Amino acid sequence: MIKVVGVRFRAAGKIYFFDPLNFQIKRGEHVIVETARGVEYGTVVGEMKEVEDNRVVQPLKPVLRIATPQDDKQEVSNKVKEKEAFRICLEKIKKHKLDMKLIDAEYTFDNNKVLFYFTADGRIDFRELVKDLAAVFKTRIELRQIGVRDETKIKGGIGICGRPLCCNTHLSEFVPVSIKMAKEQNLSLNPTKISGVCGRLMCCLKHEQDTYEDLNRKLPNIGDFVTADDGMKGEVQSVNVLRQLVKVIVTKEDEKEIKEYKVEQLRFKRKVKKEKIEITEKELKELEKLESQEGKSKLDDN
């Protein structure tokens, strides 16, 4: 077991472990640590704890110090400088007529590097732009192309649920989301209904997937034949996954009627569900585009 403290460098960013040494560090405090990008200012997101050796990337780097008032001032100053850097970079992009969208500018804590995050449809030759920026800022320049999910994570926004976006508030890492999850949850496969602000499948599909899989395992499929505890037999017309209710078409006195039962009242042998969804080729391509993965977040490199 190794004693560690978890540190974040941006809101809802990935949590990195550091060696707290002999510092008495509390949750919410700011610390100065050394990372692959250089010296950085981070926020402690949990109390010091011991974790399994295999959860730690070696060598485990130490906390250099708990942030001082001077460090706090430096961080505030960096945030102000980032806004000016963003404005200057926008002007330079227009000057070079580059087809790219600038998303964010970020200084490392020690001002050893300025990072500019951007999106673009393809590869961009920004060598001349880097030279221009280096001449202005007199420090190392890095332009990093990110995907639409990272863009949304940085900018934030409000989801269709009316709440702030998950990726911008609490999701530290992106998880794979698939069309299969939307099918499992019996959602409309209309791309506008299941895609988020970023234009990809909504991350919340993953949040509820385990619950739906567990509940669906207890239910018969539509079209299955069941026997109820009142002796009635019939074919399943529909199911309510969350309420665990089943509507069954039964025959009573030579007339068909629909009766609703709790799943516990039914006996059935669940058949293998055959996926049959009628959509056009155009709709299928749109859905596949939503499902496309961009891989690991380009924001995390500490």
C-alpha cells in the first residue's frame, strides 16, 4: 500500500496521485506539484489515503509544497494572462487564415509554456502561427488539437435535462457510449434525441446502463408467451422497465383484452431478443457518427 493524495488541475479533470510526504494536506487545499508539463498548481480533491501499488503510476512524484498566498496570486495572474493570450491567438489565426476554432488558452503555473486548444475538421499546418506566437510570448508554445467532447468539457453548458453538463461538472474521464445502450433503454434512435451538446451520444446513457440491464433481465420480451398467477395465458404486448410491469394480451370468454401484471406474477421462459429496428441507411450513418470514439481526452497529460 502507498500513501497518496489526489489532485486535480481543472474542473472535473482527471485525478492524479502524488506523494504527500510529511505535509498535512486537507481536501480543498491547493498544492504545488511537479508534473510532466512542469510545475503546476492543483486542487486536492480527497483526504490522504493508502491505495494498492498497482493503482499508482511509478515513480510517484511528491507534493512540492502547500500553496502559499503568493502562489495563489500567481495562479490568479495566470488566469488573467490566459484571456489576453486567447485574444492574441485569435488575431494570429485570422492573420494566417487558418481553418481552426480556438477553444482555450492555458499557462503552466511556472509560465514555462502556453498551450492553445483548438478544434478543426482535419490536419492544420500551424508552423508559422507557432513562430508568431513564440515571438509574442517569449516562451514555449504548444497548439493541441482536441475533439468535440473535449471542447464541450472545457466550455460547459446545459443539457436537455436542464442541468449543467456531466462532463463539465463531475465526469473526470470519458466512457465509451454505444447505440446498444440506447436500444437497451428503449429510447428513440432519433439522433437529435440521444445526442448531447457535443453532437455525440449522451454520456448519461452509460450512467443508467447497468440499472437497465439488471431490470431488463427480469422481464419477458415483447412477443413472449407468459402464464400469470391467476391462470391466464397470453402474449406480451409491452413492458414498463422501471416499474417492472408487463401488459399481456389474454383471451377471456373468446375476447381478447389487455391485462397488466407485475413481473413477479408471471411465469415465462425468456427468449433471446432479436434486434430488429427499421431505420434508413441515412439514419444509420448518422447514428454511427454519434457513436464514433475520439479516444482518450487530449486535456490530460500530467
